[in-house]
Amino acid sequence: MSSDVIESVIQGGTLYIVATPIGNLDDLSGRAIETLRRVDLVAAEDTRHSQRLLQHLGLRKDMLALHDFNERERTASVVNRLRSGVSIALISDAGTPLISDPGFVLVREARAQGVTVSPVPGSCALIAALSAAGLPTDRFLFEGFLPAKRSGRRAALSAVAREAATLVFYESPHRILDTMTDIVEVMGNEREVVLARELTKTFETFYSGTAVVVSENLRADPFATKGEFVVMIHGAEPEPEEAPGLDVEHMLSLLVDALPVKQVARIAAELSGLPRNELYRRAQAIKDGQRER
Ligand code: SAM
């Protein structure tokens, strides 16, 4: 190991952002353990949940709860404690804090007040998932959780449907089947999808294939809706050339007023020569946009 690394000596007045495992406790790094051992205070999303991790490490620590519902009101006092020289480790229930987890308000304010903020990196579900999915990783767009309601979820998927980078989402087990239905409808049957379920745990599973095949395989698997998911979608292929002189967007918006989206896609494909899936997605996005107005 090179000698230019941060020593595992805790500096007073520093906020350490410590990644914890996303399933397998052996993924906790030696530096993370040492940091948790030595800091004055551990700020945790759920103190009871994190207590179990600390107990597993044989640590008894002063703890403080910092979650989505109290982060704003607690930030000033936590930053004051840091400024008075107290060292604090921020952890979340699993993985890297701030990545779809609390901590942003605190880190931003700590930095604004001149407090040193130092990462102790480790597990992160989206990075673990991408590293093993076999999808392009040179560019990816992490969108966090999709909206819970169908119309919002479809609109969010439509907004990124033409994105060329690999798309990454977090999803809960009770919404995964509905989300797969929406991916098929918005992005088409043929879009390549990889789902990573229960990473680093006993029932770690990757489902991969076209959107429609992944959706069917998931539905056929009785354990599919148990556990946590990272959803990854291959980026869009470049848009095919539109027929010269034809305003496809205008044509679609006229047709969606009069016909169901499926029929709009069929007629527009005939007239423009563009793929039906693509036109279905665009027509659906126009319809969703109209509904939200
Ligand atoms: N901060 C965490 C991280 O670094 O990945 C993410 C926290 S977010 C509240 C929880 C979501 O992450 C889950 O709903 C799931 O989408 C994903 N996730 C967490 N652990 C996972 C695992 N072991 N396998 C697959 N996905 C996981």
C-alpha cells in the first residue's frame, strides 16, 4: 500500500461519512471499523438498526438519530458539536450515506461552516450492481427511486427514455412488478434490462434480458418480490432519422387526442417509418404530459 493514504487516526472536529454493508457484514472495511471505534459520536439514520452493527463489532458508542424527518432541525447543533472539536461518524441503515439516504443537509452545512468532511468509502448498491451487470458503465445516470404512483413513474421513465447512458434506479420489492410493466410500456419490449436483487446476500440474483423477458421471468419466480432491487436499463440507441418534412411530435399530439396510444403508435409508424415502440413511448409521454397539466 502506498504511504500517501489518510492514517486511521481520528481528527477531532471531523465529520466522517462511513459506508456500511448492504447485506454482507464482511464488506465493512477495516478503516470503517476503526473509524466507528474511535469517533466520539455516531450519527445514524436508525439508531436501533445501527446498534446491531455496532454490537456485532463489540462497540458501545454514543449515538444520535439523524434521519429525513429531523435532519434539518438537528444540523445546526451537530455542526456546532463538530466545530467544538467532537469527531462524528455518519452512517445510514445500509450502504453509503447520502446515496438515496439522509446526510446531504448536514454535509452541505458542515462544509459551509468550514468543517472537514471525510469519506470512508465502501458498499453502495448501485455501484455493486453496475460492476457485475454487464451493461456499459462508461456513462450512467442514477435516478434514485422512481415515483410510487404509476403516472409519475411513467412520466419519470419517459423523461429519460432517450438517454444514451445506462439508467440506474433503486426499487422496493412491492413495486418491482409494476415498475417492470411500466418499463416495457415506456421503453418497449426489446430494451435490455438487468435487475440486481439481494446483492451480497444468500439469495443474490441477477435477472437480465429484454425488458419483456425480465418482466416475465420475475413474474414466474415466487421469490422475485422478496428483497431489494437495483434496476438497470441499457441506454437508448441513437434516434433513427425522421421522414423529412414530417413533424412527428405534432402528428402524435393530434392523434393522441383522438385514439388510444397503441393505435397512435401503429398509424404513426406507417406514416413515418419510425419504430412502433419508439412512437408508443413518445405518444404515451405526450398523453402523460396532457394528464398532468
Ligand atoms: N445508501 C444505500 C446505497 O449506498 O446503496 C441505498 C439506500 S436506499 C434507501 C435502499 C435501496 O438501495 C433499496 O431499496 C434497493 O433499491 C437498494 N439496495 C440496498 N441494498 C441492496 C442490496 N443488497 N441488493 C440490491 N439492492 C439494494
